[in-house]
Amino acid sequence: MSSESTLILFGFLTLITPFLGLPSAWYEYIFPVFGLVVLGIGILLRKRTYQRGGTAARASGASASATETSTDTSSADTSAETTSPETPPSNPPSDPSSIA
């Protein structure tokens, strides 16, 4: 089972545990164990993220690709504007009686 799936499972178990009808004394042990598991998985996932290049590298890569995408669309919009003939905007008449 992947770390992400285990984290989701323990989050779900933490959510439903109070409704299982277990003796109150058990909660003193169950919740700290769930907390330690979630903490350990969180640290593991954070460590993996930094080993892959960190969040800063991924964030700058994402913003660069977003910039490229916006640059591409703006150049496409510009080329579409230059090739299409310009039509003057149609202004509706201000006097309703002249519509006849």
C-alpha cells in the first residue's frame, strides 16, 4: 500500500474511531498511535518531495509552464486579431421609435 493510501486510511480511521463504541480507555492509546502514524507518513512524504527536487523547483517549473502557456495563447490571440478583418462595433439606436 502506498504512503498516500495509508495516510488516507489512517485519516478515515481517526474520523470513525469515536463512533465505534470502544471503551473510553482505549482512545488514550488509539489516537496517539494514529497521530504517530500520520506524523511519520507526513515526514516521509515531505522527505521524498525534497529528494525529488523540492517544492521550490516544482513551483518554479509549474509557473514557467504556465507562463509559456499564457505566452502561447497571447501570441495566438495576436495573430488571430491581425488576420481577421476588423468590423466596427454595432451600436444600437438610442431612440426606440427609429427601429421601425
